[in-house]
Amino acid sequence: MESKELIKIAYNALEDKKGHDIRIIDINQVSSMGDYFIIADGSNRNQVQALCDNVEEYMHKAGAKLKNREGYANGGWILLDYYDIIIHIFVEEERSFYDLEHIWRDGIQISIGDL
């Protein structure tokens, strides 16, 4: 399945569980680790874990292969690596602290409508 279709699936999974401030960053031109980041946050660790579970369920049903998952037990920052798409799900405070949007500002922020 094409990356853009998987982004839509992951975005919908995050939106379905009330993920906050969902951002998509095209990092293809600035990194070799993947093509896209999706960044979202939840209001607490339980919601962050529910967001992660929902993304994994939606992506599994779409046939996407999960390469790696980190941070689930802690729940403050969960990373889901789907090869070309890397999904970061934070608790609000940790998202502000790590500020990935600023670190990856050379990437291109795109909206779900652009896909």
C-alpha cells in the first residue's frame, strides 16, 4: 500500500480516539530514516496508549507491517515505526518539551487534505 494511503489510515485512527494537534511532516528530503512523520498528542498516558493501540489496529487491518514500537510501557512518548512512516504519540507536556516540529522544521508540514 502506498505511504500516502497509510498516512490517511493512521491519521484517521488518531482522530478516531481524539488525538490532539495531528501533524504530518514530509521528511523525505531531509532524512533517510523515512518519508513522513506523524505527530500527535493525548491528554494523559492512558489516552496516548489508546491512540497507539488504535493506530496499530487500523494499520494491521490495512496490511502495514510494524517495524518497531518504543515507549508503550512508559506512555509519555510512543514511537511507531512503519518503515516509511514514523508515528510519534506524546503526552501534551512531553510533546512541548521535545518539540519535534521545531527540530524537523526543514521538513515540509502537509495537511491531510494535501494527500
